[in-house]
Amino acid sequence: MYAIAGVTGHTGRAAAETLLGNKQGVRVIVRDAKQGEPWKARGAEVAVASFTDHTSLTQALTGAQGAYLLVAPGIRSEDLLAAQHAMVEAMSQAVRKSGLPHLVFLSSVGAELADGTGPVRGLHKAEATLTKAGKNVTFLRPGYFFENFAAVLPATQGGVLPTFFAPGKSIPMAATADVGRIAAECLLEPATGTRVVEIAHSPDHTPEDIVATLTEILGRPIAPQFGPLDAVVPTFTSMGMSKSTAELYREMISALNTGRMRHQGPPALRRFCQLGPADVLRGLLAATPAHA
């Protein structure tokens, strides 16, 4: 049986569905029992736990062959890195006390770097902490999620796609469904010691690639609307993000634009996405009111 967190989101749901599809026992970890009801109906166990409460999390992990865990985004947090650290500390205690044989943890491209990567700084510390806590640990380092473009897709009604990525800059990108699938596959083929798995669609993609894909899907011209980095913080705070968190995201976007955050390569392993931008963007557009 495998314990899976994040089933109300993209990657955790895909991981749980992949395991159930392979006739594996699944225990979903949710914050509210109601969130687990659909999974219970599909034959999964349900564990109610908080990512900041090591006691309930230990109970959720006890008896599992492996677990998939991730840090909740918390974009409105006034101190995102501290919030990440609190969750990781609870996870590390739970992993240790439960005797979990294998942990798969959602990290990020760039997590090998200690600084200059915005919110990924917290994942760098998480990897160091969980390596000490776990018997065997797999860190997944996906690229920028295609799904992150969902927030700006309504702008395509005006013929543009706003972006803070640099013109012509190729960036590692990934589909969340593939990340969840690969998480499940890694659980079924556990690591010995510490393993790093980079995940991305091949090749890397530029903003112009995304715009070209949208142009093809929509059947009308879409142009990139490049925004300056100085506009990141006011734009993100206007969408409800705290100023300190927005500043971290500015740092991350800058690191992607300069190539500081990129594929590490060996000794990290590489797994490729089956889904490309067209697959994901079609689904996102279908769910966007303006395009539905």
C-alpha cells in the first residue's frame, strides 16, 4: 500500500490514479475527510492529516510501502520559506518515526542550488532535510508546469499571451499528469539511497513555442506579450499573492530566464513527459470560460 498526498491537486491525483490503475493499494492523505470520500469509493484508504502536524502525518505513513509527499504552495503566506520549512520538518519527523521504506518527494528543477531560485530555495533545504530522515528517497525535479499558463489564458481572447519569460529562452517544462505518473512509477521501483529524477517534456520550450501552440489550437494569431521583471511583484500581488512571496517568484523567473535554473544532468536521472504543451493547453482552454 502506498500513501499519496496532494490528491486534491494535479500531481497527487495522477499518482493515486496510476497506482489504482495498476491494482495497487492506495491510502490518500487529505486535510478533510470529505476530500477523501471519492477515493474511498474507488477502494482507497483515507488518512486525515496536516502537513504541519507530525503526529497525524506519522499515522498516515505508518505501514505504507512508500509515500508521495509535496509541500503545499501557500502563495498568500507572508513568509513562504518559513512555511515550507515547517511542513518539511513535520514530514521529516513523520518519515523517521513511521519507518517509511521509501519516500518520493516533489521538488523542482534548480533544487540543487542553495540560493537565487526564489521559492525553490525551500526545496533545496527540504532535500537536505529529508535525505537525512528517509531510508530511501527519490526527489522529483520537474520543470515549469504547463498548467501554470492557465492564469493568463483568458488574455488570448485579445490575441496575446502575457509572460515574464525572456524572448527566445528555452525553459524546462512539464505536464503535472506526467509528474504524478512518474511519481507512481518511482514508488513501484523504489530507490536505494537517494535518487534524483529530472522531469521535462523534450525539447525545452520557449514562450514563442507556447504561443505557436495556442495559435494552432485556436486557429487565430496569438502574440507573446513580454513583461519586464519589475512588473512581476505588482502583478502577482494584485492577484492576491503576498509581497514577500511575489518577490521570491520574481527571483525564480529571473533564474529561469538567465539559465541559472536548468537541467542538472548526471548524476540526476532524466524522465520525459508523454504530454506536450498542446495536450495540456487544449484541456486548459476547454476549462476556461471564455473558450468553453
